[in-house]
Amino acid sequence: MAETIGSLIDKLSIIRLKIYHMQKQIARQDTSKKHKWACKQKVKIMKIQMADLEKELSELTRAVISGHKKLKVYYQFKMYNDHGYRIKK
């Protein structure tokens, strides 16, 4: 597992939004059957992807809670004008 809890939640949020909007396309009355069929196929795939992400999130969360996995904090550094984080000696 190379993902973080935050990145998995982010991906889940995005895919849920995509499913929501794709289902709106399916419900439209002014689109072709071909368009609706293509949207339905995409929703099927996205639901599988969502289930995979949910499973991965559950497994990672359980591993962190049980102490089998430790999360690291990765700091974002600027190239210039960075007066924030200082490395402690």
C-alpha cells in the first residue's frame, strides 16, 4: 500500500462526484441511447474502482489502528521564501 489515508479519501470523493454527474447524464431526456449506454458502462467501472478504494482505505485504517502500519508526515518545501519549517539539530 503506497497510498495515504488522505489520498484515498480524496480519490473516493472524486470518484463519487464523477458517478453522481454520470448518473445525471443517464437521467437526461435529451441525450441519445448510445450516450446513456456509454455513461452506464462508465458508472459500472467507477463503482468497481470505488469498491477497490474503499477496501484499500479500510485495510490501511485497520493496519494503522492496530499498529502494523505507521504513517509518515511528508512536508512540502518551497524553493524560496520558506520561513516555516526548520530542521531540528
